[in-house]
Amino acid sequence: MTWRKVLPADVLRAYEDFSSRSLARIPSALERLIYIASTRDYNSGLYHHEGLAARFDPLAAAKALEYAHAGVFREVSLMPLSQLSDELEKYMQSAKEEPLAFLTAWQELEPYRVAIPMHADPTVAELFVSNIKIALAVLRYRLPKEPDHQSGASLPPSPAPRSLPQFRS
Amino acid sequence: MIYLSIFAALLLFFALVMLVARSLYWEPDLNIAGLPGTNAAGQIDEANDAMSFEILLRAFGDDDQRFITALGDKHVERLLLFERKRIALRWIRRKSAEARSLMREHANRAREASDLTVSGEARLAFRYMELLLLCEVLSLSVSLFGPAGLQKFAVQTNMILSDIKRFGNVVVPGADTVTS
């Protein structure tokens, strides 16, 4: 990515460390995106990663996370729908949630919006939301047909709240 | 016959009014404030241009259309058409806004320039009109039929805009391109 050329040296080092230790272990771009977004505080918008902040200057670590977020977000947003649908399906399976409940929650609550970087290009952000909506519709269509699949109105009860898959650096 | 002429004149007048009204509308779109090293303008321009082109390929390309058609669900097909139209129209508005911003910037600099050439200015004005016209035609086509199959026109629009950016600098040396 061209942005890499303009990164300060300490941020670049932190970014490369984060990429090789953490991101490289996560198989799909969508999961990488969700993981990086989870390092951002919802209230302040600041990024924090314990391991990275311990090894580098906390500000450089936060900038590296922001940079990584922007890169992965762009990758997911511009991904072909076929690939995005497959990645979303894998993520849905890894979440170990009932597929119908997962799809209903994602379509109704749109939790994927929190994965959008704060300073994302508005058109790319719209493309991301748009593609996720279509990929969700594809997954819903692929579900084995049951009488009430098309309505999607009710949310089946979930046994316990589940968090995102944990990846450690 | 006279009624037809009056109708055609009214239609052209209406189109002109629409064009002028739209040119007064300004939509700031790209937001790069939070990314690192925003002082490296050349590299930022390069990155934005590359991203804009990738958006174009995704919004106007037919890979996704083929994938959804092969799926065989009318509801998903309609959703794809609706969403792609929205993205494509947004992209066109953005290009049009970028062109207007560049021309405004150019006009400001041209007022103070001493070595303007008529041929250069005329060529720039012609390219600008060509771009606006193409944006209008593209908008109408996307609204009516959807963006699939219009990639060639979108690429052409992008090329004309790049031309205007480049040529604006040549016509008035020292003019910076606008990173909008």
C-alpha cells in the first residue's frame, strides 16, 4: 500500500511486528478486520493492544493498529462478493452461533458497522456496508430452507453471549 | 413542428438548469485526515486515485453480477442491483464534485497567472464539459439500467478527470492538484 511509504519509522516497525505476530495467524481478511476493530475503544476511538504497546511506544503502536485497520478494511471492502460470502460463512461457523440467529442479528443490528475505521473514505465505507448486506443475503439464501426463513423477524434465544474469537500476539 | 422545437428548447433549457444547479452543490467526500503522514501529498493523491479506481472496478464490474446471477435468487439479484446503483451514483457524484473543485482551484490560480494560453484554457474547458456531460449520461444510464456493463464509460470518466488534474497543472504552472 502506498501509505506505507509515508509512515514514520517507529510506526512502520510496530506495524510489521503486529502483522507478523498477530495478523499472520488469522486466516481470513474479514476475521483480521474484526480483530483489529476490537482493539479500538468504542468511546474514544483509540486503539490499544497490550503486547504491541509493551514492545513499542504506545502512540506508535496505536498508529500502527490504525494503519493496519485501514489496510485490512480496504482489502475487505474491495473484495469480490463470492470471496466475501465465503469468508463471512467461515466467520459465522467459527462464531459457533446458530446460523439463522447469526444472520438475523447481523442483518437487524448491523454490528459490522463498528469495523469501519474512523477516517475511512465514505465511498469505501458505503461499499463495505453494501457488500456485507449482499453477502448476508447470499448466506441466508444458502441456508437449508425452512418455513420461516424468509421472514427473519424473530431472534431465536441465544444460550450465552459469545465474544469474538481470541487471537493473541 | 413548432411545438416540437419549443419542447426541445425547453428540454435543453431544463437540462442546462439542472447542470448549473448541480454544479453549485458541493459534496466533500474523501476524508484522509486521520491517516498518517498527510503532508506527503503526492503519495496521498496516488493512494486515493488507486482506491478510486478500485471502487470503480467493483461498482461497475460484472464479476459480482455473474456470481449473484449464478446463485439464482431474484431477491439477492434485486438487492445487488439496488446497492450497486447506489454506490455507482455516489462514485459519479464524487468524480463530478472533484472536477468542479479542480476547476474552481484552477480558476483561482488562473486569475493571478500571467502566462495563460487560450488554447490551453480552451482544451481544459472542453475536457471539463466533456466530463460533466459524461457524468450526466452515466448517472442517467446507471439510474435506468444499473452500473453493470458501463465500466468502459466509468474508466473514461476517470481518465478525463486525471487529464484535467494533470493538464490543470501544465496550463497554470505551480497549481497544486486538489486532494478532495
